[in-house]
Amino acid sequence: MSGSSQRLGVLAILTMVAKPAWAHHVMDGALPLTFLQGLLSGFGHPVIGIEHLAAIVGVGILAALAGRSAAVVLAFSVAVIAGVGLHLAKIDLPASELFVGLTTLLIGGLVIARQSMGAGLAASLFAIAGLVHGYALGESIVGAEASPLVAYLLGLLIIQTAIGVCVYAAVRSLARWPARTTGLTVAGVLVALAGGIATAAAAGLA
């Protein structure tokens, strides 16, 4: 593996394991009470859980491989908000944590295979994955007042879209990079690993 590829791998690992808990734990695990607390929680929550961060990164990569507009990333972000809404509406989604892991594992596998999907198929996959991830994330905001709840949803939408679009742009800009294939494989393995760990944990195997 070249020096550039090694550096990419290290960077990806650091990104995946980083846990900026300050954004969510500013409330010490309690429900956000103000608009600002809700916004900070929305910004921080998706990147505290490694499986959620991995899924967002994988979505950005797959969107770039699809070779179409970055707008397809919005399918994931909007579906996450819809998933939170399902949780708030007390609609039961059995084994949601298991499906969070499985969808992340699938996204990682598609990145490893460098699967170029059509916009429709990509949007459908992202929507299903986003719905499941949003449902799981919604647990942390159940019972919050309207103002912090709206802020939380806004934070979720902004941070996930920003991460996905940035990853999309980075992959597109590196189209002629010699180590791009290796870099994508490393990223896909990390995403799949995060999904596999989450799946095993949800299934009681870890």
C-alpha cells in the first residue's frame, strides 16, 4: 500500500472512531430543554454512534459513485427525519437497532464493491436506511418540548447532509487520484466493520 493510501486509511480510522460527545452530552444525557441544546444535540448525536457516522460516510461515497447530483444524499437525510417522526408517533419498528447495523453493513459492502447504482435505486436504499437510522436516533428526543425538538431535527438534517455532501465532493474530486480505488476499499471496509459490530451487538453476539 502506498504512503498516500496509508495516510487515507489512518485518516478514515480517526474520523470513524472520533466521538465528539460534547455536542450531545452538553445536557449530561438529559433531554434538551432549549432551542440551542436541541440544535447541539442534533449536530452531535449522529456522529457519536459510529454506525450512524459510518452510514452517512458510506451514503456520500455511493452517491458519488452513482455519478449523479449530490441531491440524492438528501434522500437519506430526509428519511432520517421521517424515522424520528415514526418514533415520536409511537409507531413500533421491531429490531430497529439490528436493521441499523445491517443497513450500514450493506452500505459498506456496496462501497467495497464500488457499486455504481442508478439514482432511483440509490435513493430507495438511502431512504430505507435513513428511516431505520432515524427511528433509532429518535429514542433520545422522545418527550422533548416543541422548541428543542424542532432544533434537534434541524441539527440532524444539517449535519447529515453536510457530511454526506462533503464526502460526495471529496470522492468526486479524487476521480483521477491513483490510490482512489484503495482508498474507497479502506473506507468501505471501515463502514462495513462498523455495521458488523452494530449488528453483532444488536443480535446479542457482542
